[in-house]
Amino acid sequence: MGSTRRPSGGRQRLTRHRSLAPGAWTTSAIQSASGGSILLIPREGGYMVRLYVDLGDLDPNDSGARSRFTSDMIIEAAQRIFHPYSLEVKDIAWWSVYEVGQRIADRFDDVAEAERGTRSPHVFIAGDACHTHSAKAGQGMNVSMQDGFNLGWKLAAVLRGRSPSTLLGTYAQERQAIAQEVIDFDLTWSEAMAAKPADPNDPEAGGMSAAERQEIFTAGGRFTAGFATDYPPNLITGDDAHEHLATGFPIGERFHSAPTIRLADAKPLEIGHQAQADGRWRLYAFADDADPASTNSAIRRLCDFLAESPESPVRRYTPAGADPDAVFDVRAIFQQGHRELSVDAMPQFLLPRKGRFGLIDYEKMFCADLRTGPDIFDVRGIDRSAGALVIVRPDQYVAQVLPLDAHAELVDFFSGIMVPSA
């Protein structure tokens, strides 16, 4: 909610010059002993560099101070920071000056706290409309797009009649907490960029070392990419009662991909890269150690349940006449190598007929890469004896981990967030 008064010459793009200080061709933070800091980001094409130049503190009583900055003043500040190296500016594609400030909206939708749970929201805000901060770590664009993805798939599910309107309440519940984490990180990062370099010969003088600053920036990269997000249990994210079955897929966090071999054609593929942003739920069934062709295997019993039981989420929530994977994209990952299994002997549920011609989809089954590795069961900590069912939300966050035979729990999980098809 607060705002600092520290301006920065944002996104200044300069042509490269060989007299630039070391590090001009890699993302780097440059700290001068007394002149401020620069965040340097090489741009695409190999001919431009983006500089974020610290211009120092402003007088909080001077409302027009920011407007009096010029591009020449930004260049002069950059040259002071680069000293004793030289900086010669050939051209400026774009420049601006902004004040670093951190603000977050009280609500991300139109439901007051006293009304929360009594009605569904009708108005939503996302991105810069509800959280603002500095631009130095890319969190503005990255976190804002994640806001949009989080809200988008939920709106689509409700408007299509697949989910009740109560699903929409989880948008503010999830993203407002993330926005606060962005603000907290940005405060830390802004302070790191403003801090003077630590003098190893004078530790009492304070300041921040290059290693400390790099650690903060690296942590921020994981955060803005979405891999530090951890949604707590709610309507669409379960508890961790069975998380031990797949320790590499923490519930509430982004689904982490891993290499596999597609059974039908022995093609090496990243399992997570096969998902599309199409609003479907993903069910990744990691098989137990039994022969998947056997009727006694847990993976076959799960497939039979999904295909035949009236309680099956696939049967209950897939509209009549739609492809069998229109709502749930079920993928099986086997422990055996692809040479040990026959496609025709696998559960027919994993060979769905789709489209106007009823063609078989052969891309639902995968195997561990036992020849070149790594083995996905090892990489993602899958219990080899029992296997695991990993439920992934349409926005690619892990919603729940269940045993393969937890059919009733699977039914219960979706009963509150899906609407039976007509």
C-alpha cells in the first residue's frame, strides 16, 4: 500500500558499445560506491541493451520533480555509475522515468469481506489494476499474466456450465496472496538495488555484497516464473495427505515436467509439454509396479473405473457427444520400458476414439526412459509400489495427489467443483 519516492530511468535502450563495462552482454547488476546502481539487460537481436538507472531519492514535497528529468540526465547518471568505465550512447529507442512504489488493492473482485461466501463475484481486476511495483525483475508482466490465466480458465469453466459460480471466488483468494508476496519481494529487491556495495575491508560500514544481491535476484526469477507459487488448500487444491506418493509434485505448486518415452512411437517427450492451455483438467496416472496389462494392476482398475463407473468424473462431467477427453485429459506413465509393453494390451480407455471419424488417439501412454534417462519415477519421487494419481488444474498447478485406487476420493474432489453434464 505504501510508495517509495525513489525514481529510476526505466527501460532505457542503448546500442552496444565495446567500451561498456564487463557484463554488458549478460544480465547484471552494477553497483557503484557512491553513484547508485544499474540493472543491465541485453535485448534481443544483439544490438540493444536495456538499462534501469537509479536516479536517487526525490523530495517527497516536490510533486513535479520526476517530470524535470531528461534523457541527458539519465545518461549522465549512468556514466557516473559506470565510472571508471566509459559509456557512449549512440541512440535511445525509448526512455521514461518512474517512481518505485509498492501498492496492492484491498480486493481483487467486488465481494466485500462481509459478503465473502454468500454470493459470487461479478467484477474482477488483474495485473497492474490491483498490484504495482518496480519493473526491475519482470514481475509486472509475469505475475499479471498468471493473474489472467488463473481467472481465465475459471471464467471459461463457469460460462461453459462445467463448474458452479462458486469457483470464481477462488481467484481473489489465490491471487491476492500472491500479489502480497510480489510486493514483499519487490521491497526486498528495491532495497538490494539501492544498497551500497559492501566493503569486505570494512564490514561495520554495512552495505550488500554481490553474492547477496545475486541470491535475491535468482530467487525472484523463480518467483516471477510461477515456480515459487504454492496455493494453500481450497476448493480446487487438496491437502497433502497422499503427497508422499509423488514428492516431486508438491500440491499447490506448478506441475514440474520430466522426460518420458511415448509408448506408441518410442518418441522422447517432456510429459508436461504435452498439455495445452485449453481449460481441461489433467489426470496423470503413474502406474504401480504390476504389469499394466494385468487385471490385477492398480492402473488398469483405475482405467476401468474411469471408463465404466457411473460415478466416474469422466462419465459424469463430459457432455454427451463430446470427445471422451474433452474435459479430462488422462495420461498414463508406466514404469516399464516401451519395448516391454504392447500398445494393444493396454487398457482401452487409454486408446480413445475421437473426432468426426472416430480415430484412435495413441498419445495417452508414456513410459519411463530406462535407456538414456532420467527415469521420471526417480526424478519426481513416485512411489514405485503403489504408483500415484496426480491431478493438475487447467492452469498447470497440482491440485491433488491420490492413490490409484482412491476412486471415492477422486469422485469427492470433483463433486464440489464440477457440474454434471446434461
